[in-house]
Amino acid sequence: MSGKRLLIFDMDGVLVDVKESYRQSVVEAVKKLSGETITHAEIQLMKNRGNSNNDWDLTLELAHGRGSTASREEVKKVFQKIYMGENCQGLIARERWLAGPGLLERLSVWFRFALFTGREGWEARYTLKKFTGDIRFDPIVSMEDVQREKPDPEGLHKILREVAPEEVFYVGDVMDDFSAAKSAGVPFIGVVGNGDATREKLGRTFLEGGAVAVIADVNELERVLG
């Protein structure tokens, strides 16, 4: 399929609404580990800062900042229990698919899809199977497929080597996505939502840094890709 146009997606915040899953898991894990309550706004500010793509490490940083001495393994265990629960009935069950009916089917006429996500691979595939049916994402590059996670561009380079597209875009929603795209020389489309001042500021940062477009949600892709 060399030569085809390629759309590389981040998953969380782009294809999947994770406010009540990953983001809330950070809140609840920090509370359990430190006894302190953080807000979603605080999490967003750290996402805007960058170097916060891995939510286990973000939780560790937030918990330690509030007096916890938990190890990374302890943080990971607490986080995953909250997020996954038993038989994927934890906060992961609250996730909502963001792409509207028919969007990916229409885009797939013109684009091959790939995925570059900070999730574990099995979890990314579980989520895609749950929500997308027959829509194909290939290749899928996840946490365990790289030695260096975002903002390092390793995952994007891996996809580009495999596909060798003539035209490519990376669609992401946080600073680490943008930084990875910029380092890899991949045109970036930022997803920033509506009505949140911190995310609007992030959108301006994307545009000032050279993003080709900033959109409220993934359903605006057809407009910007023409």
C-alpha cells in the first residue's frame, strides 16, 4: 500500500473520550495514594506542559507532589485496578467513541489508517474492536512497540518506514503528540475541544508551532482534509 495517503491517529482524546476513564483514574489513584484530591484542570495543564503522555508516570508525579512515597509499580497497580476493574468493568467501561457514524468509512476511501498510542497494545485493540467493527488500523504502534514513548517520534518513524506514504498527517490532542509529529516532520492536526480555556491555549500553541489545522473534534477532519 506504499504511496497511499496516511492518517495516523492518537487514540485518547481523539478517537475516544477518556475524561471519565483515564483522566478520572488519575484523580482516583492520586486520592488513594496521597489522600489529596486533584482536578481534571490540573491534569490538562500538565498535558499542555508536555512530557506527560504516560498516565502512570503522570499519576506518580502528581502523587509524589502531594506527599506519597509510592513506587512506580505501586502506582501502576493502583491505577490499573481503578481503570480496568474486573473483566474490563472498571472506568474503561465509561469510555465513549468520538467519531460519528460513517466518518471513518468515508475517510478510508482516501486514507489508510494507522494508530500511534501510549496505550498497551492489547488495550488499544480491545477498544478498537469494541467501537469500530471492520475499520482497519495498520500498523498499530503502542507502548510496548517503542523503546522511547512520546514525545519521542520513534513510533511515528516506525509507521513511516512500514507504509512509506506520499502524504501523511498525525491527529493528536496533547503537547506530546505535537512534539512527536514536529520531530518526525509529520504534519499535525490538533484536536482541542470547545469552551475550555486551557485547551484553547493549547490550540494556539499548536498553530503557532506549525500545526496544519486545529479542530474541535475528530468529526471536523473531513472539512480540513478536503
